[in-house]
Amino acid sequence: MSEARGKGFKELIRVDTALQRFFQTLGEPSRPTEQVPTLDALGRILASDVKSSIDIPPFDRAAMDGYAVTAEDTFGSSSTNPIILDIAGRADIGRETKARGGRGKAVTIVTGAPIPPDTDAVAMLEYTRRPKESTVEVMKPVAPGDNVSKKGEDVQKDSTILRKGTLLRPQDIGILAGIGCTTVKVVRPPIVGVLSTGDELIQIGDNLEPGKIHDINRPVALSLIREIGCTPMDLGICRDDRQAITSALKDGLSKTDVLIVSAGTSVGERDIVPSTVNSLGSPGVIVHGVAIRPAVPTGLAVVNGKPIVLLPGFPVAAMVAFDTFVKPLLNRILGSEATPVPRVKARMLRRAPSHGGLRTFVRVKVSREGEEYVAEPLRTSGAGIISSMVKADGLLIIPEEKEGVEAGEVVEITLLRPIK
Amino acid sequence: MSEARGKGFKELIRVDTALQRFFQTLGEPSRPTEQVPTLDALGRILASDVKSSIDIPPFDRAAMDGYAVTAEDTFGSSSTNPIILDIAGRADIGRETKARGGRGKAVTIVTGAPIPPDTDAVAMLEYTRRPKESTVEVMKPVAPGDNVSKKGEDVQKDSTILRKGTLLRPQDIGILAGIGCTTVKVVRPPIVGVLSTGDELIQIGDNLEPGKIHDINRPVALSLIREIGCTPMDLGICRDDRQAITSALKDGLSKTDVLIVSAGTSVGERDIVPSTVNSLGSPGVIVHGVAIRPAVPTGLAVVNGKPIVLLPGFPVAAMVAFDTFVKPLLNRILGSEATPVPRVKARMLRRAPSHGGLRTFVRVKVSREGEEYVAEPLRTSGAGIISSMVKADGLLIIPEEKEGVEAGEVVEITLLRPIK
């Protein structure tokens, strides 16, 4: 790999290899759990399978308004030749049905009411007539079980309704509520600390003195952590000083489960983060310099069993590194799969260059042309240009094996916002 | 439309017509705003355009480690014929650069440091040699502006960086932090109340007496509201009694911006919600019975300018109605576009039936077969079967104009979970 492409790194490690080495060194994550009320569990990850202790529905119930009957009584009925049945009471919702059916009898019933004893089907109201109070005329045959929701047809008692590792969506909260489950055991999300380094960085709200810039990576990383469902911890800004970084890292490691450090991660004289991390414990930095663009100066480290990710200082590179390394790490710790990401196929309007051997992230504009989507690389593409991530409609990821994408090629784009 | 298909409704209204009528009756939403700290604004909707009061970067700065030079000095240089320049000091990050350049001079510089006066390019460290302390040999020419991030090249002072209506993503928080914006004006999310009706319903945790079932729709709707970024308000369960529903609705209208009522919305004798809503004020129910399956007994109402959505009692129908009517309503109130939804193209393994004229939601299993996705309808498909929404990998929406989807057809599936 040429010097320029390696940015001073002797060797760039493939993304897959880097992740594999990182996860292997970390070993299986211990996954602390906690019990939370079901109604607060949206977006949390189940820590164990959930079985139902009841049937849903808990009893046979009417799926239609009409009359609970013995199906056999209705055979051969039609509108010209209705079967006449005696009304034997009514079944209401929300209470046990006292009325009983039996041959020649019908029980008035509404949707959701328990099916009365000695009936096996519901004749729909639409296919009945009620010439007088005491009888009903059924004009269409029903088979046993017609218009009846059988006990347990939705959820069977003792069946597993949700698996460990499920990210709880609204419908999952619904089924948990349906079985009367008041609390669930979920994964306690890791605390993820974010430390920015750099003598030039100031906090949002601080005075912009000459030579200073506002820290961007920390707010972005804290937001990304929150989006994934982990607990962000702001560890502030640290100046480029070995002692200051050492104590900030030690403090961070003591308070968090995962540590993210931004900037100072390359191979220049001022890039003291990797060697400082190494001084804290073994194995230290296990991956430094990744075949990914932009984000070559990414580092992956493990100190005292805790993962540390070193993000490049340039904001676009930091986001790419977060997406590629931190997201899979956090999903692994949570024990969940990544949620599906919105993607579209789009035809490239211009060539997007990439270096073979490097996984390349290209920020693109996406628009519709008739039925299809078209995409083109943003003209401003520096790794330091945060506005390019704001303006981009999507990301094109060019795999290591490919050298650029040609105009006219149809590619898959990860959408960053809705396309008009 | 046949009686069975209309479920007792005289006429079913198309989804598009229903939404149009609903939004027209409601008029333009008033959109209250609030000021929140930028770092807490993730997922909120911007209430006004944001302009930058500064340039990013705020000064010309080095994009590489190396030497700030006068580009013209380096013309014609090569490794065999380097140009020798005098070291005129160094430029550090985080402070104003005191050193000055000029013809024949070079200033040591690191990435991010302000470009010194009287220099116009940075010669990369990799293409220099430093035989002694006082001079540097440049081995490759640079053009003016090379390896320099120009002041304002990312964000120009006074330019609009984010538009009103933007849902703030991590990169948006990043650019807001970058311009030093401490608070932003965002839309105050509407309070959305959810009331369940039904004599059979009990709360999660209540004793499951004969004839009772746990309320599912309310927990699901409250979760969906939270997911969209609105403020859910639990209005509890109300029994099927006109007086009780009247007072619950009045109470709900006084406390919320949007009211959602579950069940009792069809045309049976026990479906007293629509007429009760009508008794509260005009225009009342403006859409009742929609050409959508499952969710025909959906109602849309406006009372004293406030929107009320009547959801069918069956949980799957309620979710479909929420997705089709409540989601667009809430996005309209928030003034934001719906976020993109993950979709894939899949080949149908079996036929999925639908009724022409009704927009039909089919729950499907999705899997991979080599490079492609394949889908098939779930076998259990009743509108009351909440477990079908839990088991489904995706939703196939068959438009009104189509009668079913054939085996072998390639369709678009909205994913409900990641596919292995």
C-alpha cells in the first residue's frame, strides 16, 4: 500500500479482520440485566425468552356479532328457507356467559363475548332475521368453529412468544401486555463514555478565540450512542498532553463500560492517544490503521477487558468509524442484531472513485427520476467537512474489492433522510 | 361494495380521500415551539431555519502535518532536486500563529493549526527532509491552497445550515455544535392521548377474570406515539357506556392535542364511540369506514378543531390504522416528513389475496434465497391475532387497484425486523 494511501501507517488492516480481532480479544460480553415495567420497555433488548402463562384469547369468543348456535342446526338454511331457533338468552362481553345453547337454540352474542356452553359457531347478524323477540331466523349455514376465535388461537399457554435478544417494538409491547406481563428482564445498556482530545477544541457556548474550533465529534458520538439505545456519558475535552490524557482515560475507564476517544489517533508526533492507551494496560491497541476511507487512523484497543475505540479527529471520518466499529460493538454488547437500515437502489449519474483495498464511504445526493432513484457523489468530500454529512441524502459504500463505481452503475445507497 | 366487504358500512372511503378530507377539515396546524439545548435536541424537529454566525473553519488551517510555505517557492522541486527553505518558527493548534512566512521561508505546522501569514500552502511532511534544525528540504511542488482548509470552506458565515422541519440527526447536532449554537428552536411535540374502550378490557397486572382480556391496543398506540417523537398520554380504559365515554372524551380533549380512541368504532349496536364523538361538537366524525384491510371500522373526527382518530378494536387493524392515519397526522402536526422506512424487493413464494378497491396489508415472512429475498404471507392472518404482527418479518401493502399478488411476483416489503 502506498505511503499516501496508508497515511503513515505501515499496514492497513481490513475492516472485517479488525472487527474479528477486536471481538476475539474482548471475548463474550458479560451482559448485566435489569427488570423494567413492560410499558417502559420500548426499544430495550430482551435478556431472556418470554413464555406466556395464559392463552390468548383466554376463552372461545365470538369474532362477529350475531347468534351462537349449534352449527348442525343451520345446515340447509337459506334466505328462502331459514331455520328458526329459539332465543335462549344473551352473551355479553366482559363477563362469563350464563346462557346455555343446545339443539334448536340460539344465544344473542356480540364480538368478543365468551361463546356459551353447548354452542359451536356464530351465525353472523347480517344473515339472520328477528321476526319476534323469542326467535331468530338463520338464513345461511355455518360450520362448527365459524366466527369463533378459539381459546389460545393467538397465543398458546406455555409457548415462547418472544426470544432473548429481541429489540422490543410496539407490537412486542402489545403482546407482552396481552399476556399480562407486568415487567420484563432486559439488558442493562452499557455506559459509553466519549472523550475528545485537542488543544484547539472548545465547548459549545465557549468564546471562539483565535485558533480554536468547537468540538463536533463528541456531540455527534453522544447522539449516536443515544440512538442505539446505550447510555452516553460526556467525558469532556482533554488537551493534547500525555498526563492529562492518561488521567482522563483512567477516569473514563473507571466510570464506563465502553470508551470512545476522538482525535490524536494517527501516527504524527502529536498523536499521543494510542501510546497513552498502551501505557494503561494490556493488550492495549490491537488494531491501528484500518483499510477504510475516510477513517484510516482508527484504533481499536482493549484495556483490562474494556473496549476502547479511537476515532479519527475529522468529523466525517469519525462518523464512518463509529458506524463501522462502534455500532457493531454496541449491538454485540446488547446482544441484539442491528435494526434494518433504509436502502434504495440508485443509478449513479457520475463516477465515484475509490481505492482498491479500502472500503470507501461516498456521500451522495439522491433524487428520483421517474420510477428510479439516481445518485451522484457530493462535490465537497473532505473528511473534515461536517456539512457534507448534513447535505448528503445517502451513503454509498464501495467494497474493498472494487475500484470505483462507474456512471450508469446501479448501486445500493443507505438513506440518511427521506427523498422527495 | 358487497355487504360482507363493507362490514355493515354503506360506503367505504378510499385512504387518500379520507386523509385529504381529514387534513382539509383540520386546516393548517398551529405549531407551538420551544427552545431546547442543542445537545438535547436529537430527534426533535427544527421550528425555524438555522443560520451560522461564524465560518467553519473560522480561519485557514493546515489539513496535513508539514510546512507552511509560499507555493511558488516549491515549483520545480523533486527528491533529487529539493528546494531548501529556512525554518521561520512553528504553528501550533489551538492558538494564533505568531510565526510569519515569506519567500524562502517555511513554518513547521501540524494539522488543524492556523496557516501563518505570508504562506499559502502546506508541504506534506512525507515529501520533506530535515537535514538540520534551521532548514527543510521540500521534494515535491505544491500549488497555492494545497493541504489548506480555507476559512468557511465547510460552513460559510450567514449561510443557512439547516432548514425548518428538519428532524435532527447526530450529524445535525454536530454542525449545530460546530457553529457554537447552544440552543435551538424546535417544535413542541403534541400530546397524544389514548383511550381504550370495552367492558372486557383489563389493565396489565389486573386479575384475569372470566370473560376479560388484557388491553393490547393502548400499550401499542402509546409506544407508537413515543417512537414518532410525540408525547403519549395514557387515558386508561373506559367501559362501553355512553356517559362514561362522553366524560372520558371530554376529559381527553381538554388535556391533549390529539385523541386516539380504540374499539367500539364499527356499526354494531354496541359501537357507541362514533355517535358519542358526534355529540361533543361539530363537525364530529367526518370519515367512518375506510377501504383498507384490516381496518375498515376506522373513524376520523374533528371536534372543536382537535383531531380524533377512532381505531378498530382488533390489534392488527389498530396498528394498520395507526400507520395509515395517525402517523401522517402526527408528522403533519410536527411539520416534518416521515423518516425513510427500510424496504426490500422480495419474490412472493405464494399468492397473497386482496380485494380490489381495498388497500390491503399482508403480514409476511421474509428470508434470503441466495442473492434475493423471498416472502410469503403468514398463515394466521386474523385482524385480532397480535402474535401475527410479532411473527411477521414485514408488511406487503397491496394497492387498491390490484387484486392480489401472484406467486413469483416481485414486490416491495416494508421490513419490521432484520432479516438473517
